[in-house]
Amino acid sequence: MTVLFEILLATFIISLVSFSGALIFVFSEKIIRKYLILFVAVAAGSMLASSFIELIPESFEMFFEASVHGAEHSLFSPGLFILLGVLSFYVLEKFIKWHHHHEIDCHKHTMSKMAIVGDGFHNFIDGLVIGSAFLVDSSLGFVITFAIALHEIPQEIGDFSILLHSGMSKFKALFFNFVSGLASVLGGVLAYFFIGESTLILPFLLAFTAGSFIYIALADIVPEFSKKHEFSQNMLSLFFVLGMIITTTLITLLH
């Protein structure tokens, strides 16, 4: 497969994840509440492992290979962009109110347009990230796609719930969720044509992605563990986090 085809395939799969919101019509609210934390745990474990085992080492390796003598001590190193990734997503969540929804009734308002635009922007960034990862290595691209897809499931359920609460019909909510999901394809294509295999941009983008993944993972899983879930459920969630870290580590060692 060509890199462009891999990017298109991966980002289109992410777009299809937008239909996961329809799960609220298949399963009862009680069941979704009970098991959604497990999706969050798997996504968090995958994002943490991808960041520390794949993205950060790769970004520093590419940076050192492209650097002139002494440039590794420059202020503009991947470390700075990891920090910027964490801070940027904190600002987005706190001040632009771009929230990751894990509770079906976490928001009940009529700002459906804001939700669609916010989700579209989020998916566009996901596409850039996926495209950049495939430009580095196909294995890295699929690992990152998997991590993002897992994270998208609980988020899309929350976004779909917002659209329903705003008065949209089921069909219309699914349609707009899918349209916003297609923004990831656009992001992936732009990454392919405008970033290319640039050794100047890619290490910083990978580092920024790692920072955003770290923030998202911790912001998602820590509040869930602090809620009054059953002890067995918290233990199972922790098992899923550790399991995904181990799985990602093994995948990294094998490719």
C-alpha cells in the first residue's frame, strides 16, 4: 500500500467511528455507563504507551538526525513541543470548552453547532496526527490510528448525546457526526501533501502529539478513577490500562 492510501484508509476508519454514538440505541444507558470506563481505560493506556514508547523516542531520534552539531541543546527541541502539546490541550479544554464526554448526560444544552464545529476541529487534528505518523512509519501510523479510534468511541457517544439533547433527530445527529468525522480525512491529506517527509517539521509534530496524548489520557482516566465506581470495576480498568501499555510495548519491539 502507498502511504497516501494508508492515510486515507486510516482516517476514513476514524470517520466511521462517529457512528459509535448509535450504541446508545442498542444498549441500555445503565450498561453503557458501566462499561464506558473500560473503553476510556483502554484508550488511555494506548495513548500513554504510544507517547512514551513510540512518539517521544521517535521525535528525539529524528530531531538528532536532522540537527547540526550542538542543535540538540537548542530551546526548540521536542521536549518543548511535548510541553506545548500538554498546555495547548489544557487551554482548549478549559477555555474553549472542548470537552471529552464520557457521561451520557454530562451536558444538556442547545449548542449543537458548537459541538459539531468542535468535533470537526478535533477530527481534523486527529487526521494531521495520523498522516504524520504514517509518513514516519506504517507501523507507527497504525498504532496511532488504533489509539485515536479507541479514544473516539466514548467521545463520539458523548457528542451524539449532545446533538440528541439539542433536539436533533437520530438520523440527523448521526449524519452530522459523520460529516464532522470526515475532517480527519482532510487533515490526513493535508499532512501528506504539505508536511511530507520533512525532517524539520515531523519531529516537533510528533512531540506535540505525544504531549496532547499524555494530557488527554490523564484528563480522561484520572477523573474516572476518582468516581464512585465499584472496586472491581476500577481494578479491571487499571488492568486494561496496563494491558494496553504492555501490548503497545510488544508491538514496538516486534516491528
